[in-house]
Amino acid sequence: MRGNQKSLFQDKTLRRIVVVSTGLAFVSGFGALAALDADGQNGMRFTWHWKVIPWMLAGAIGNWRVWATVLDSADGGSPADKTKFQVCCGLLIAAGLGAFLYPIRFADQSRWNDIAQGLIIAVVVLGAVGFMIYRLARFFDDADSMQLEREANPTGDRPCE
């Protein structure tokens, strides 16, 4: 942090917006997956039944735990908090993959080859985009570090190493 700037996690309005919006995403995503049903003639459809409610509650509780973990590990948390954060990220990735792959069980087996090809293409494209985002983030982080170094040492003299 430079000077007296607050972390984004300390801005209560932003925190509320982020927590509520991701909470809505978790609740609606878990509820939609619970309501998904196979229809022999039409493929997939959403059907209301009471098992949707516990899954929506699980989404709300999961959202609450995720943000509690993120906020605990933000701005220099303890090593235990960082480990919890890594475990939480792994669980989020697993849940996302599960939510993405779950509807495939309703697909006709004759279409699985096409689905596999589409999944492979999606993994390659998303992996390439993720790699580009990672490289850009590192580039901008390095540029920020260089700028901060120049601001800290405006005369251009390099400190002795």
C-alpha cells in the first residue's frame, strides 16, 4: 500500500457489492443444477422440487465461507490463512468444473465424441487466454515495481547492492 491508501477489501461498499453478487451467483448456480432434470424426449429441463432449497442454502453458506477465507487472507494474512485460501481456491475450481461437466450426464452417448472435441477446444482456448492474462498481469506488476523504484529514487542513482 502506498501512503494511507485503503485496500479494496477495506472498502465496505465494494465488499457488500462483491459478496452479494457472488452470493447470488452461487445460490442461482447451485439451485439451477439441483433443478436440472433429464427429459427423455426434449433433453434437459428445469423442474422445481424441494431438493433445490438445500442446494441454494449450500450455495449461500459456501459463498459466506469463501469470502470469509478471502478476507482473512487479504493484506498479509498468516500462513495458515494463505493455506486455507489455496484450499478454498481448489474447491472453487472443483465446484466450477463439476457444475460445468454435470449436465453432460444427460447427453446422448452418440454425441459424446462431439462433446469431447468441444471440451478439448474450450480447454485449449481458455488455457491460452488464461496464460495471456497471467503474462499481462506479471508485465504490469513489473512495470509498477519499476515505477515505484523510480519514484523512490528520483535522481537515478541506483542503490548499492
